[in-house]
Amino acid sequence: MKIRQLSVEGAWEITPQQHGDPRGLFVEWYRFDALAEAVGHPLRLAQGNLSVSARGVVRGIHFADVPPGQAKYVTCVRGAVLDVTVDLRVGSPTFGRWEGVRLDDVDRRAVYLSEGLGHGFCALTDDATLSYLCSATYNPAAEHAVHPLDAELAIEWPADGPRLSARDAAAPTLAQVRDSGLLPDYRACRSFVAGLRPDGMSYSDGI
């Protein structure tokens, strides 16, 4: 397993080693110890999600309030997507920067995003299926979105006429979300991540 930090601070690309023969294939697509060594703490597994999208669908850019935020470990188990990480943390040296990684069922890469980062993707095939491991359960009151076609972000989506959900199509621009005070604070995110215990829990959880 190879783990490479992306240009957006707090995001990593994971490339697993595949073992195949005429019978089929075996791959360790997630290793808590290897990820913990790279990011500094284990991923707390609180929820698992599966997302299926048709070709040309764009989902995102979604983010959560920090604390507690929602770290994500994302891989594509069927088809292919362009997975996009966006730095939405005000005060971050990479604020507003995005990076895309192709996730597919050939190389079977994954992406890990730490708390405070925005996430989205574009389906490159029909029935593109993403699997998410999340550090926190879904909390609609703490979930927000930035319009994925915002000119300030200038994400190069590989789709002619991206298909958006009603929620994403109505999402505010980055400037509007920033002015509203909803964007995560870089120092607060760094402090939260630094306070995670060796088991991935926050010391403030009191568990």
C-alpha cells in the first residue's frame, strides 16, 4: 500500500497492492495502521455509505462543521469517478485549492480527507459506485454545501452539462458561504485533529 499526500493539506491518495491470478483478485483496500501512520491517528469508523451515480452526475461540494467534522475514506468499487477534494478551511495555506484523483475499479485507489475539507465527485461511468468510511455519523444540521460549478473554485469537471441534485444546484458560492461564516476555521480544524486520541476518538468525547 502506497500513501501519498495530495497538494491539498490534509488529504491523501492511497494505492493498494493487488494480488491477482486466474481465480480472481484480492486487495487490502483499507489498513487502519498504515493510514494512522500517514495521518497521525486512526480513522474512527462511525458510518459506512454507498453511493451509486449515473455518468455525468456531479455530487458536492459537501462539508461539515468542525468540531466534529467528518473525515472520509473513499474508494470506487464499480466504474470510475473523478474524486475532488477542496480546501474550505479559512486561513489554510491551500484555501480554495482543489485536487482531483481518478478512483476506479482497475487501480482501486482511495482518498482520505480530514475534517474540514470539502468533497465532491463526477461519475465517469454509469453505475459508478463509491464506498465511504466516515469518522462521524450524518448530522444534517451540521452539513453544508458549496456550488460545485462556482467560478471561483473553477473545478474542471469532466462532464458536458453536469447533472446536479436540487440541493447542489441551489448551493451558495464559496464567497457566499465564506461571508455567512459557515466555512471551517483552519486553526480550529488543526486543533481538533491534533486532539484526536490514538484510537481516533476526540478527547472531548469523554469516552
